[in-house]
Amino acid sequence: MLPRRRLLRAVGASGVALTAGCASRFTGSGWSQSLTGEVVTPIASGAETFFVGTTTGQLSAVRRDGSLAWQTRRTQSATSTAPVHDATRGQVYVGYADGAVRAFDAASGRHRWTVRSENRAVAAPVVGDDSVFVFEDEGVVALDPKTGDRRWRERVSGRVAAASAGAGSTIFTADWNGVVRAVDTDVRTEQWETRIERHTRAPPIPDGDTVFVTGTGAFLHALDTQSGDERWERRPGPGGTSPVATDDEAVITATTDGTAAAFDASDGTQQWSFDAGTTLTGQPVTTDGAVFLTSMTGSIYAVERATGQRRTTIDIDGVLRSAPIVDDGSLYAVTRDGTFLRRSVPTLT
């Protein structure tokens, strides 16, 4: 049996004031940095740096003041997963369309290792205490974070489309056929599998004793983390569904038809619904009292966490494919054409 490891789970926080008042529009002050290539995957955040992958195969590190810390060389293959920052080891991992997964030094951008698979990297790597986990057709693979050497491979049925770390040594995976699994990486066995009957590319999001999964047709499923039993199912609206955001009491999701909704995490009771009137994309971002919702047309809506009432719209010049990062009064986002930008977040009155 492998030594027990605790999988790391990143939790973001931000301080954004939100008080009652009328909705407004806001462009904000800040900076922009032009990157090479288009951006179609989410950005990742380090302590002082953001990491962005592009269709030219380059990984860029942008400091919080907008300066470029480093940028890797072009490759013949585009990045195909979100970058994953490993704060413990000072590394960044990213997957590529040709099946490669590469590790880079987070401070310098120096290449550390590459592993290859026959299949396009779809699911982003998952970081554990002493391994980094990557995914290929019908397989979960544990790698040595320092060298990239393969430690073991555990077979799972179906091609993994997305994955996330749970409590202890558990990884949750979702495959193209709508099957969600819990895999114990200590004993290298599947704990359970549940078929939700809907295709998903969004990672399962664990929160306490429940893991939340979205699927095609804008369905949201709440599963028991220990057994995989379904606790409840809801449909926020038609269209595709983003990965969910969770807080202490609610789970929030957004759909491609422009609907966002919050549900009680325990029983699925709907708390509110918000209609943006345009396609929403990316994971909702929760902060103190606010939820930020991203549209492909460049508008980011800030709504009250408790009511779903819109308080302001932050306008970005460009197409957005993923959610921003909101931190310490600033919003960081990247447009599809590769413009990385910062905007100040207003006091929402």
C-alpha cells in the first residue's frame, strides 16, 4: 500500500464590498498585457503571478503589476488544459493537444520535465502531497513531481474529461460518457462510480460530504462523496452548464443560455436565479457577499450573493472564454485574443 497522502485543494478568497443600491456599469482602471496566441483555457493564480496558456503552446507568467515575468517557447501543439500551480514545489503543470504534459519552474519558467500520451490532454493535472496525477484514455497516472517519472497507473473505464482533488487521498473524475468516479490514490482502487447519463467536461466540485457535477442540458447533480448516491438533481436552465462555485451554504452555476442560479447545498432548494440575457461562460466566482458571472461578450456581472440582484457590470473589450480571478479589490481576466488585463473592482453600491 502506498503511504497515505492528503490531496491539496485550492480555495480563493477576496474582499469586495457589496451594499444595496442600483445596478451600474463600470470599465475601471488598470493595465493590459498582450500575449502571443489565443487563450481558450482558464488562468491559474500563484502568490504574485498569474499563469496563462495559449494556442501557440506557450505558457506565460504575468506579475500582478502587469509585467511579463517569463514566457516559454512556442511549440507545435496548443495548450489544452488550464495551467495548475503547485505552490509546494514551485512548479506549474499544463497539458497539450498532442498528449504531452509539461512541468515548468514557477519562478523562472525553466522546463523541468515532459511526459507524453497518445491522446490529447483534456483533464487538467491534479496535485497531491507526493504525486501529481494526470489522465489518459481509461487511466489515472501518478507521476513523481520532481522528475515526471511514472509511479503507477490505475485503469478506469472511459476517457477522463475532468478531475479534481477531494479530501484525503480521493480524486473525483468525470468521463465523456457521463460517469463520475471516486478513486482512492492510496490503495489505487475505485471507491464508487455513478452514471449521471449526461456528458460533462466540467470537473466535479467537492464541498464537505457532497460533490457537485454538471452535465449537458444544464443539469446539476449533488452526489454523496462516500457512496456516490445522488442526493438531488436540478436543472437551472437549458444549454450547457459551467463548473459550479460553492460556499458554506450554496452551490452556484451558470448556463450558456444566460441563466445563473444558486441552490441550497443540502437539499437543492433554489435560492435565486439571474438572467444575463447572453451566453455565460466559465465558473462563477464567489467573494465576500458577491458573485461574478462572465459572459462571452465581455461583460462581467457582479450580483449579490444572497439575492442574485445585479449591482454592476464590468465591461471588458474582448471575448471572454473563462472566469476572471477576483482578489484584493482587483479583477484579472484574459480575452480570447490573448489580452491579459487588470481592472479595479468598484465598491458595489
